[in-house]
Amino acid sequence: MWWFQQGLSLLPVALVVWSAGSFLLSYVTATVLHHVDPLVPYISDTGTIPPERCLFGIMLNVSTFLGVATMYVRYKQVCALIPENSRILRLNRIGLTLGWTSCFGLCIIANFQKCILYYIHVLGACLTFGVGAIYMLLQTILSFRMQPQFHGKGIFWARLAVLLWSSCSIGSKLVFVSSVLLYSGLYGPDLVQKLHWDPQERGYIPHMISTVSEWSLAFSFLSFFLTYIRDFQEVSLGAVVTLQGQPPPAVSPQGRGEEEQGLLFAGSV
């Protein structure tokens, strides 16, 4: 059995690969069509103009679904491992709420482009990365509390390292100070609509610092979900079917085959 066939480890892998593919595919498309500069544009700029805007939106919507499913499986795993610790369960519930809020922000980013509805797009980015960073913090705390019985020390240190990576990207002036300088009007009007930059222009260096920080932040978030692979190898998914209402009437042996086929067909729907 291959490693990705064990448990539900394929779920976080699919989330990371699909999300990274959505960023890279929209970037390649926008670059080939000369809609953005090839040297580290904003991620949002690569999903602004059709046809890459269509790819960017639909692929990130799928990433939202994969993120919701991954966070829910993680939530159920913690509940199953430590059902009696009320403090951990409380943190686990808060983490699930924050994680799903972050996924909702990703959905906003996918469907509200920066050049069309800028402030709504920024709101989605704050929900995705700001609330998502708190989700990562809670999951790192849970990993610390669950070691060494349920988590090895390596998992905790890996998550802590990724958390510090993303925190540096968020908290440093590479994101906030650079963005404030760029959009404060010091470097000309209509910077939100601007997709092409000349290296000789004023504000080019803060622009590049901000874009590099954005890509670093995005891939730090994706890297955090890679740490779920080993945990999800021990998780399996099952379904329990419960029939409600009156029991089915008894049938003769001659009509039993048709009745069973009908019941199976109804259950599959």
C-alpha cells in the first residue's frame, strides 16, 4: 500500500496540490497572455482578467471545499483521540470555527476580484490569512498538548516552524508597511488597477517586497496542511445508514429481487 493510500492522507495532499496548482496555473496563463509582469506579480493580479480569472475562481472554490473537509476531519480526529479533556475539546471547536471562517475568506477572494471590488477582496484576504493564522496557532497548541501520546515531537516542531514562517510574513513590514506605502497615494493614483510595473518607477521596490511576501504567506499556509499527512494516515472514513419510518412490507420470494434493487437504488441516491 502506497503512503497516500493509507487512511485519508490523500485529502491534505489534494488540498495542497490543487491550491498550489490554482496559483501557478493562473500565473502561467496571465504571464503568457501578457496580462501581468512575469517577475512575481500579486497572486490576485493573476486572477483579474479573463480567462485566468475563470480558472482562478473555480479552482479556489474547489480548494475551499477541500479545506473545509480537511479541517473537519482534523476536528473529528482530535475529538476521538481525547474525548474527556474539555479544555482541548473547547480549543478544537474554536479551531474548527476559525478554520471554516478562513475557508469562507478564500471563497471571497476567489469570487471578488481585486480590481473590481477591492475592499471586499481585502476583507476576504484578512479572513483567509488573519483568521487562518489563528487557526494554525490553535492547531500548534493542540499538537503541543497532545504530545507525546498522540503526536510525536517532530510534528509539533514542524507546525511551529511553519507557524513562525507565516507569522513573519504577516507581521513584518514586508506585508503591512509595504502595502500601506503602495496604496497611500504616495506613488500615484489607481495603483489598485495597475498590473504592469517598470523597474524605474517610484515604488517598484516596495511593490516587489509586498508581492514576494504575499507568495511566501500563501505557500506557508499550504505547507501547514502537509503536516496533516501523517495524522490522516491513521484516520478512516465510514458511513452509517439508518432507515427511518415504518418497516418495509414482507414480499414473496418471486418479488424479492425487484424490491431489493429498488431499496438499493433509493439508498444510493
